[in-house]
Amino acid sequence: MTEEQQPCVQPSKGPIGVGESDGSEPSRDESKQEERKMIARVGKPAPDFEANAYVDGAFRTVKLSDYKGQWVTLCFYPGDFTFV
Amino acid sequence: MQVLSVSTDSHFTHKIWQEEELSKMVDGGVPFPMLSDQGGRIGQVYGVYDEDAGIDIRGRFLIDPDGVVQAMEVLTPPVGRNVSELIRQIQAFKHVRETGEATPSGWTPGKPTLKPGPGLVGKVWEIWKPEKAF
């Protein structure tokens, strides 16, 4: 992989198809914030998202749906450098 | 099995944590993508974003090859996860997916499974007893 120049702030979509107008621009008004409630449920499709990631020594965007066909363990944690 | 870790830290912070600390715990650093959820928007749809603290709390989601959530576990920050239990659940979900059988409480590979159907009604006691839960 070639080292690419990247901007300091690289927008990523975050949740895809969840309470967004059409995904083209991030929604900022509060009514949209309201719609972003928990939708993950066992037995239901995992909400797709795109996020900036650090992987194999590089920065890239990762989409959950890129991993269709594989088992995925998605682990949220409170923060880097925390103790547990 | 693909692991994805997510926190509200930036991907820049992930890089420094990997280099400064994780690579000293795990040879070569952790081998999975470290995702950034700045603003907690992803955590919100997974029900793990704490608005007061501004962080994603400890939540683990097991997602099958069709993209369906099969299991979730959410803990407050001071208590860490049990990786052995995660692995057991993965083994059980894979077994269920491959065979159509069901795995009773405490199942680990090699223990009896259940074959759901009319013939099993009222007969689970013949296959499973409480001591098998441990």
C-alpha cells in the first residue's frame, strides 16, 4: 500500500441509513439528533456504518458491510489509555 | 472472525496507543482495525453511547456472516469482558448455524445439543440437567 497524503480531518459517514436525510451531508439540527436512537437488536441486521480507522499502520475508512460473509466481533470500549 | 474495536478517540490517538502501549502487550500490536467514533454517532445506534460522559461504554456485538446481530453484551466501564465466554458463544452460534441444532445452557463443544422438534417436547430432562450448565 502506498503512503497517501491525507487531510487532517477526513469525514466518515458514521451510521448509514439511520435518521439521515440522504447521507450526502451530516445532519446538524436537533430534530435529526432525536432520531438517532438505539436500533441494534439481536436477530436483526446490524446497523451499517463507516468510520475512520487505524489499521496495519495506515489510516483508512472501514465499513461494517465490507465484512459481510465473515463473523464480526464489534467491541466498543470507553477509551484509549484507560485502565481496564 | 474479524474483530473491530471502536471508541470515541480519534484514529490519531489509536495510532499512538498502539505504538506506545498495545505493541508492548501484544507482539506487533493488535491485529485488527481500530475504529474512531468521534461524536458517538455509531455508539448511539448500538445503544452504548453515554451522552453525559461523551464516550462509548463497553459493548460487544457478535455479527454473523449475513450481517445479523446474534449476541450483545454491555458492561459499565470498570468491569472487563470475559474473552472465553465470547469464544464459547462464537463456537455455539457457528454450531447452530451449521447444524440447525440448539445449544442448551452451558454448552461447550462436545456436550450434548438439542434437536428441536415435536419429539423433544417434555424430553429435554433426558438430555440436559442443571449440572451441565457449568
